[in-house]
Amino acid sequence: LFACVQCIDTIEKDKPVVLSYIPTSGIDRKERQDTLLNGYHFTCQCVACSGVETNPLATKWEKTLKLPEGNNVNITRQMQYSCNESLINIQQLDEKLSSDGDENNNERDELIAGCIMMIRMSMNGIKNQDISPHHEVSIEAHRLLAAALSLSGNTAEALREHQHFFDAIAPVSPLIDPVVIAAQRVEYARDLGRNGDTKEQKQQLEKAKELSEVCLGSSHSFVRQIKERITDLEVECKAKKRRLNNK
């Protein structure tokens, strides 16, 4: 068993290479430390967990992500896990319908409508509990709603939710896995394409390529897929321009 580590920042000589046991995306310090203590039986002393008194970024994250007392964040997470599973099932159903040549399916529409309703309920719960808009559950709610709206064909609203996602991660971006951001930019680009905004679509794909290439390397399949999509888009734009010039 081995791991290949792609560094995205400078590591000074004799400094250790460390990995996070859990995702740090938008989770407050106490929540991280409790999870690590209960699951891995140690008290984390990383910058984000222990540098609140000395590290300006850690102080900012602590204030931004602190959960209110008596929150039901785990219930919200369970709702989101359930929605995510449903969206995966819908995508698989879409692949089957596409291969069968059947585009109309009531089961699919009902699943999507149920997901959208549940996600909006979770958003209301997040707001009512005063959970930070930059906390992990808030960010995930925007991602899920953008995906569900996109599957429903409501591209305009999906684009708004994509933007809400990027607004929500901005203050805590150092805690977010760059590949997660890159993947969301790919989804955003897809919906921009559906909306006919090829210029912005290409810009989002370029940003996704840059982010993922730094973390995964240029030969990774995810990076190659983005590059191929950019190339295809360039070909499509040139062909469209030729058609317009010939008119």
C-alpha cells in the first residue's frame, strides 16, 4: 500500500508531510476535534484545530464556522446523504433511459421533485438554527440543489445555486479540497453550456483544469476529461463561427 502526494504549497526542509484524517471543508474546530477524538482516539493539534490563539486564519475559521448550541446538524447531514443517494440513482436512471431511448419517466420526475423539496427543507433548517452559511452543511445544500435543479431542467435556477455555492466557500476556501471546487466548476460549466454561455463555460473549465492539475497532475483521468471538453468546446465554437460567417 502506498500513496502519491501532490503538494500544492511549499513545504520547508525537515517539515513533516501531513494528511487530514477527515474532510476539513467547512467544519468548525470543536466538531473536527470531537470527530477525531471519538473516531481515531487523539486530540488534533493541526493549525486549524489548535492555532486559534496564534494563527489569524484559524481564528477567522473558528468565528465563521462555530456551530450554535443545541444544533441538529447531524439530522441535516442525514437528509443530505439521502438526497445525494437519490441524485446518484436518478443519474443512473437517466443513463438507462438514454440507452433505452425513453426520455419520459414519471418515477424520475417524482424523485427529483422529492429531492428538491427535501434540500429546501434542510436549507430552512440551517437558516432557522443560525448555522453559518459557510459551514459544510450549508455549502453541501447549495451543491445538492444545483444538481437537482439541473436534472429537473431548471438551468436558470441551477446556475444561481452554483453561484451561491462559490459565494459560500469563498471565506473558507483554504479548508476546501481544490478537487471538490474543480468538480463543481465542471458542473457549473455544463449548465452554462446548456444556457448557451460558451464563453463563461470555457472559463469555468479552464479554472477547473488549473485547480485539478495542481492537485492531481496533468495525466490524471479527471484532468484529461476536462482538457478534452475544452478542446471539444473550442472546435464547436469555431464551427459555429464558420456557420455564422457563411450566412
